[in-house]
Amino acid sequence: MDPILFFIFAAVAVICAISLIVQKHPIKSALSLIGVMGSLAILYLLLGAEFIAAAQLIVYAGAIMVLFVFVIMLLNAGEEKSPARPSWFAKLLGIPLMIALLGILSYVIQRAAPEGSLAFGEYTGGAREVGRALFTTYLLPFEITSVLILIAILGAVVLAKKEL
Amino acid sequence: METSFLPTAAEYLRLLPETILIVSGTILMILEGLAGPRNRKNLSPLAIAAILAAMAATVAAAGNPGPAFNNMILADGFGAFFRMVVLSAGLLAVLCSSSYLTREKADSGEYYALLLYSMTGQCLLSTANELIMVFIGLEISSIATYILAGYLRDDARNNESALKYFLLGSFATAFLLYGVAWIYGITGSTNLEEIRRTLLNPESGASPLLTGVAAALMFIGFAFKISAVPFQVWAPDVYQGAPAPVSAFMSAGPKAAAFAVMLRVYLTAFPSIGDGWQTMIWLTALGTMIVGNFAALTQSNLKRILAYSSIAHAGYVLVAVTAYSDTGTAAAMFYLAAYAFMNIGAFAVVSHFSRTGEKYVELNDLAGLAQKQPTTAALFSLFLFSLIGVPLTGGFFGKFYIFKAAIDSGLIGLTVLGLLSSAVAAFYYLRIIVVMYFHEPGDTMDTITSPAPGIQIALWTSALATLLLGVFPSFVLDYATTSAVLVR
């Protein structure tokens, strides 16, 4: 059962990712991205990582995508017009380079895949383990991330307030 | 399970410089909010005091080196050296900024808060012993710098600069993160020493090919930050558009920190793929020197010339990295320290000279500066001579140690090509000096005023440091040599 589900959702993820790039309307692209995020969450779930699956859904498919859609609506972005003169550089090199990258990556992963990779449902990383790691071993990165968020807020204030 | 998760007092001391910077940054931010728009005060003295305190804390922390917070950071001599470089760069940038912001009517605490936060990120990068810390430090440093680059948001050049820097920078960080994910997949760890142990252990089954790809992905992220070829395109536009004191800081602080973390990551974690990595750096170093120096020849905007020159100088440091030896690491450290002073000095002159709205940033605007302001012109010439690498300046010993380390490692070809390209560089630096001294002053000189006190202090400090490093280099070099061994 697990492999079948894996292939179904892996296929959904890949199709949605392609659709994300191919779609001309930004809202359709955003919806495709939600498809990618959702299928990834199910892949995590299949491995047994409930917490990461939930975080993936809540943070990415939930919060971040709402923000994306919100911005698209706010800017009232319409259908994308293809540029008058498509760059020959992108046309000529883009797809072969992409295929080359894909080929290299899959070759490397094929060759170097470690023996006895993780099986379905084997991963043990629930909320308890993640929480413990965050507040003990990874305490410093966890705390320092707050500075990162503070800078983002400060930046928004600096760039958007009425008078400097 | 470990016995206690509570950090000891010594561990807090090792994080003290960053703590001071974060706390002072937050205080500056709150003070700005409390004062309101009416009774604004110049908050730069507070920022200066914070940086000086962080420097003192760095010295104190260096007395008791070691890891802190579960090996997240490693406050050793190498980290302390780069903390000092970053803090000095920040200090000089604050000194230049004060009068610049007053002139542009944009004086505010947020600017200094962002500068302090940016330095926090760079200090964390200098000491990071864990890829997660590398990523967070890099993001803190970069995001703060993106905002600083677009700080005068009514200026179209600032907007262009910030947007370009932000978009390309985020892209580069994504590559870095992808590389980190690969490394975690290969070794099961993000700790640099553990990665090293796993990769060197033949039974771990880690494929060198996979490790090489991961290291290359991470290198893209770092190469962007140090503006190495082929990831250098952003630098001229960003340096040209950003406020001059910010360009000064960007070319010294974040660059030194990025080199620090690159050296630490590759020397500590990836000795197993040293040969392949050396070839890659060899090519990058050569390309960076050539592109930087030759592109600078055709520029007429002072900030663009200095931007291309900063690309070329990243190339020289990469030569030292290519040497892949302790002397090479020490030479890179020495050069980055010397470079911080001479380059910020040069940018300080531009910041003073460009006047309100940065109207005068063309090479020809400098005509006759030597007649109007002989001291400024003389100091500017000193920085330019140091950038060329003339003896008695820090730049000379910097280049000398770099190429000596390269020859010791048998990189004869790279050394010859590097020396040739730095001879080309002398042309565009000397052109600036010629314009200053041998051209008649035009009407652009009418509005020039004497440098503000902050700029003067920055100029004289940089000049003094450049000369000290040129006359007594051993003091800094000895420290660099002893700490270079630590990251191996």
C-alpha cells in the first residue's frame, strides 16, 4: 500500500510543480504550489514524520500560501503576457541545461544512495523529539532566529513608514 | 542524555560580543521609537559605544577559547580575529554614516540598529561551528544588509540596489541551503567536526561524488557573498546604488565574514575532497581577478571602480584559499584585515566627496581635489596605493603573503597571472590619483566643505591602520598564523 501511495503523491507533486511554472495566471501557479506542498506533506506522513507533515501543511500550505495569494490579489496581478522577444539564450540553453542538471542529480543520487535507506513509517521524529532538540541542543539557533525575524519586522517598518 | 543543558558562564562569555550587539541594537530601536520624529537625537555615539564594548568582549572571550551552546559556535582565535575585522569595519562605517545621514536628512536609530544586527550575523558567521548557525548567521547578516542598501528609499538608485541584492542574494542562499541539506543527508550531521569525521571514515560509505556536489552547491552560496566570478554581476550595481557608507561596510564586513565561514567550512569539514575543491577555487580565483581588474579599467563612476576593485581583491584572497595551507589561511586573514581598512578609507573619501544626494561620484568630479583639500587627497592616495600594493602599506604585505603562500603550494601559474592582473589594476588606481593631482579644479569643487569630524576620524584611523599593517605586519600576521592552524 505504502509504495502505491508514494508513487501517486510523488506524481501529483511533480505534475503540480510543472504546472506551477507552465501556468500563465499567478493564482493558478499559487494553487499548483499548494498541490506541491500538500503532496509533500503526505510523503512525510508516509515516512512516519507526523510533526513535519503537520508543520508542512500548517506553515507552507497554510500561512505562506495565504500570504502569496493575498499579495497576488492585492496587486491584482493578471495573466502574464509573454515578452515580445523571447530571449534566445533562455530558449536555446534553458531546457537542455535543466535536463542536464536533472540527469546529473539523478545519476549522483542513484550511485550514492546509501545502503538500507529509510523504510516507510520508520522515521521517529514526533513533536516531542523536535521540541526536545529545539530547546536543548539547538537552543542557540532557535533563540538567534528571533533576531532574524526582528530584522524582517524592522526592515518592513523602515521601508514602509511614512517619513524617514 | 547529557547531564545539564544549562550553558556555563564561560559559554555565555563566548557569545558576549553578539549579545552586546543584539541588546544595543534593540535599545537603539526602542530609543528611536520613544523619541518620536520631533526630538530626534543623533544615536551614533551609542552605536559606537556598543561596538567598542563588543570589541572588548571579543578580546575577553579570546582569553578562554572553546565551544559554546552544544558546539553551535566555536569561539577560537580564528573566530576572534574575524570578529575584530567585522567590528572594525562596522565602527568605521558608523563613523562615516553619522554625517552622511544628517546630510541626507535620514538620521535615525533604525539605521544603526540594522548595522549592529548585520554585524551580529557576521560575528556569528566567524564563529559558527554548525551548518545551521552558518545559515542563520548568513541570513541575519544578509537581510540587514539588503535593507541598509535601500535605506534612502526615496532614491531610485537605492531601490534598484536593494532589490537586485535581495533577489540574487536569496537565490544564492537557497543554493547554500540545498547544499547543507545534501550534507545532512550524506553524513547525518550538521556539525562541522562530525561531518569531517564521517567523511574521513572509510566505513561510513559517504560517496566523494555526492560530497563534491554538496560542497559545490554550498560554494555557490559563499561565492555570491564574496562576489567571486561567475557570481559577481550584482556587486557593481549594488555598490553603486547603495549609500556610500553602506557600500563601504558591505565591501568589508560581510565579505570578511563570508571568507571566514568559507575557510572554516572547507578546511574543517571537507578535507576528504581537498583536491577537487582546489581545482574549482583555482579557476574561480583566476576568473575573479581578471574580471574585476579588466572591468574596472573602463569605468568612470568612482563607486563602480571601487566595486570592481573589490571583486578583484576577493580574487586575491581566493588565491590564498587555493593555496590550501596554513600559511595560505593566515595570508587570507591578514589580507582581509588590511583590505577592510584601506577599502573603507577609500569609500569614506567617496562618502565625503559625493555631497548631498551623491551628486559627485564621477571620476572627473575629483579633478583638482589636491589643490582644494590636500589632506583628503593625500589620504585617498594612501588608500589607493595600498589597494595597488605599494610597499609600506598594508596592501603590499597582504599581496606579498598571499602570493608567497601560493608559490609555497606550487601554484606558479596562478601567481604569475595574479601578479600580471594586479599590475593592470595599478592603472585604474593611478588614474584616480592623476585626476586628483594633475587636473585643474572644475566648478564641482566650489561646493566642497571640509570633512565632518566622523569622516575625519574614520579617515585617519583607516590610514593609521593601513600604515601600521604596512610597517609592522608581524603583530597581526603572527596572530593569524597561530589561529589559522585551528580551523584545519
